Amino acid sequence: MANQNTAYGLRPIGLVGSGANSTGVTQYEIASNNTNVIYQYGIVVPLAAGVIDYAGATDGGTTQALGVLMGVEYVDSVSKKPVWINYWPGSGSVSVDTNHPVKAFVADNPNQLFKVASDATLTNRATALATVFANASLGTSARTGSSDTGVSNSALSVASVATTATLPLRIVGILDDAANDDYTAAGIPLIVRLNAHFNAGTRRFDSQTTADSTGI
């Protein structure tokens, strides 16, 4: 039977070492004139201007990740009331009072673990288990999602799994999920953490730049 959930971004599920997980977030800012759509559970990166944006490449890229977006708050320019939304739909889609910051709440603990769906079959559990401790990128979906739900449709690229250290995700396990345990289909929930995290102790500077977002 095909798996029920096949693409939902990176959803926080716990911390490395079974540490207490409060699902806590840190508040950052999104530029009020940022036209990029940043979906919930999508990877975000820090920019030199002191704000955040979506991942530096469609597969997650090598720009240091800050975490994943959990939600946004802004003040409506007409009602003058705060609005909470689970994603940033882009400046052209909302009416923002620029006298107030656009607040972005990010799951940014460098020890955060996430579940992410595989974008293709893993054949069987033994094959899936062999991916643990390897690295991977996202399919070409790190920046895309649903405007209906506001949720990312990122999934882990099975074809990208390798020992390459510069890939954005480290696979650390397989999540037990009876509704998504068909290894012959896409949607196996894997447990991952972010490689080269911006808040980790060792900084790595990359030369990657993109037309619309560049990490610090």
C-alpha cells in the first residue's frame, strides 16, 4: 500500500541524544519587501542584511542553514492588527505595515532532528537502513510548497544519498510509522539533521551565491 504522506518539508521531532525538546523557536525577521515565498518546514538561511530567506538552492544548497521556518507574524497595514500565518506568502500577497517588523519563528537548534519523506522508493528496510549515517540533499523542492496549506513540499532525494560532506542533510535514522512503511514507494519517513548549521560551533564559509538569496 502506498504511503499516506510523501512530501511535507522538515518537521521537527526531537533533539540529538533524546534531549528535552520544547519545540522552541527563535525570532528573526523577514524583509517586508521580500517577494520570495517561504513555506513552513522549509529551510531558511541568514543573510548579511540581518534577515532570513529561503534556502540558497533548490536542493537545499551548501549555504549554512539556520533552521526551518515554523511561522510568521506581521502587522496588517489596513487593520493595524497582528496577523499570524504559518508561512511567508511574499510581500506582493500580504498587506504589511512597514512600521513593524515581519517576525519569523525558526526551529534553529543545531541539534534539532527532523523527519522528512523520501522522494522515491527505498526498496526494502535493509536498503533504507544502509542510508543511515550518509548525507543527502532535497529533491528540487526546497523552495516550493502549497499555497493552500502553507507547508513545504520538500522531500529527501534518494538519488543524492552519498558520503559527500557538503550535502545539506545527515540521515540519522528511520522513523517508525505504520501509515508510511511501504519501502517500495516514496514517502518513507527518515530522521535527519542539518549539516553545516549556522549555529553550530564550527563555521564554514561557502562561496555559493544565488540571484535571490545569499548566506552570510
